[in-house]
Amino acid sequence: MTVTDYFLPRSLSEALDLLGARGPSLMVMAGGTVAMPLVNDGISLPTQVMGLRHAGLDELREEDGELYIGATVTLTRLLRQQALPVLSEAARNTASWSVRNMATVGGNLFTPPPGGDIAVALLALDTSVALTGPAGTRLIPLGAFYTGFMTNALQDGELLTGLRVPRVAGDTAFIKFGRKASNTPSVVTVAVRVARHDGTVTDARIALGAAGPHPLRASAAERVLAGSALGPEAIEAAAAVAAEESQPFSDGVASEWYRRKMIRLFVARALDRIWQGGEDR
Amino acid sequence: MASVIVNFELCGRDVEVLVQPMTTLQSVLRSQLGYTATKEGCRQGGCGSCTVLVDGEPMLSCLLPVEDVAGRRVVTLEGITPIDGLHPIQEAFLESNGFQCGYCTPGMVMVAKALLDHDPRPSREAIAGAISGNLCRCTGYQPIIDAIEKAADRLSGSGEQTGGR
């Protein structure tokens, strides 16, 4: 253990002051379920760490039809909220009970693939993230937060403080496919949202996890769905395009080849679930 | 590096420890306080053998800086074991052969305790879900699920012996 200072700020302003004073060498940690294993194993050797568990960023509230999720809301609380069932489903399919009691929604956005399942559901819901620095808070779409493998839009001195999930139209489906029934890394994770009018798709989101360097949207596949009549033909076409445009990788969980096959299969299944579910929920 | 003092409640007792910054709760429990029921397994959050209850919720003590539990209520296996006997969950594990080597048992029992506190009559599926973060390399899990079912029967007051499964 190389840590000489472990800070536990009691407020956002205290956290921002620490970050400003200590600079980028300050390791920021929330639930610790990703950072602590690296520290325990000596892979990460930080000297200064800031834990956010007590920084007051754990508000979870509905306002004006939006769901505001503070960055340090635990996955257990996300699972128990009832405003957005698709987020409960994503939380239920992430890690184990003990880990969910510690891991945070904000931290999950920093978890490299094949982790980061919560972000997949959040992408399908057009979530924005609040990035707060000394000059104030800016709100950017979650899709713009990711800039590459383990890189993001956070600037020096900024913290991810919360997420805003707007009220959006349509039906949603979430499927995580892993090698075990639960507590398992993702082969592929799919979240879809489809809004329809008279059987015609007016708006579609297809979000994928373990399908690229970060959770991402299959935009070309979304365009295939838009304006179509949701049915077997459109679903197959969109799934094929999603598999084609994704950038899966090989790791200990699955090969790139297999992941691509599974992306096609599970995008189709998720869309099928919405189609079979009928026009209205 | 400057040591820090941390106070928390451990198994109903106030404790104060002097630690290097960001020492894990697991290490404090075992090395400083002599509470060795909590095991050290993977130190990655992957095996569940270090599970303790923090304010009644199962958490992994290997991933928790002890500073994070300052002022909170920590319960380990020692805290639920009566001085002169066993907790009904432990008895059920014993009767159902819910362990062989025993390394996972403290974590399993703590998760079972939290589960039964939340849900006195869980389904086998709910039990399997609750222990999905606790690895056992001996039993194949079925005897553990049997044990938790049996403990649920007894603790929720039906008191009936369900017979061998």
C-alpha cells in the first residue's frame, strides 16, 4: 500500500477544492469495487486518494418527469427504484448483492468493458451526465462522455456529479448475456427503446455493451429501424447492421467473432421482445 | 505517512483503531482486532469470503477502506454467534453439510443473515441470487441453499423439520 493520504470529503465543494489543489494525481474513488482491487494487487499505486462515499452525491429523485441520479447512488438503490424498470433490470444483472451495495452508478460509467452495463441502459434512455468543476456544472449527453477506451470528456478539476434521465417515449428492453445466470461479465449487453405510432417506428435507440471500447449506440441500426414497421424483417435488418457497425473485442469471456454473432442475436431478441409486447405497454 | 484514528461499532461494541490511510476493513478486523472469522480470499471483490454487514447490508470488507465505515455498524460472524452455541443459520449449515473446507462459510452465513433479515421466506432462486457473489469450491452450492432454506423455516417460526432433501 502506497497511500499516504486518503481524503473523505463531506461535501461537493470540499471534493472540488481537494481536486483543484491536488490535481490529476489525486485518484478519485466512489464505491471502490473497481479501484480497490487494483490497489490491493499493487497494479495501481496511488499516493493520494479521494473517496466520494460521504460527499453527499447520493441523491435519487424524480423532478419534472426526469430522474436525477446522484453519482454515488449505489446499484442496490438503482435496483430498488421503481420509476424506470429498465434501470432496475440493468442493476439486477450487474455483479453480486455485496458489490451492488458498494458500487455506484457514477462509478459504473468509468468501468471498462466488458463492465459498464448500467451505462448501456442509460444510453437507451438519452441520459445526460453532469460534470461539475470550479466554474459550475455542464450537462452533456452520455454518448459524448465517452471518448475512447477508458478515456472520457472530464476535464481537469471536474467531477462527474450526477445523471439526468429524461422522460422518453417508447418501450424498452434490456438483455445481458453472460456465461452464467448472474454475477457474470458480459458477452454482450443490449438495451433498446422503440417508440411507435400506428405501428411505425418514430424513434429508436439501440445501445450495446462489450461491443466496443466503451458502451455505445448502434446509430446505423437505429436509422434502419426509424420509419419502418417494427416486425421480423425490420428487426433482422437492424440486428445485422448493429453487428456490423459494432467493434467487439476478444477477452477471457468471449472472442470477437462470437461477440459479433451474439450482438446480432440479442439485438434481434430485445427488439422482438418489444414487438411481441404489442403497441403499448 | 500519517496514521489516522477510526471509530466504528463492531458487533455491538465501540472500537477505535489506529491505521495507515486506506487500510481495508478486512485487514483491520483480522490483523488488528483478532476477528478472524472474516476470511481473506481474492481481495478483488470476486469471492465473497470477506463479506461483513455494514448497517445490516452485506459488503466486501476487502474493498472497504476502514475510514469509510467510521461511525457505522459493522457485524461479522463473531457478532451473530452466541458464546455457548451456534446461530440457527450456522446450525442449519452444519446439518445440511453446507460446508466442507469451511473457507466460504463465514461469508455465506453473513449473506444468509442479511437475506433472511430482508426476506424471511426466500425462494431457492432468491437464495441462489443472494449468494451469487460467494464462491464455494466444495459443495456445489445445493447443500448451502438447502441450509439457508432450513434456517428460513426455523427462523420464520414454522419450526417444522422439512426432512432430508
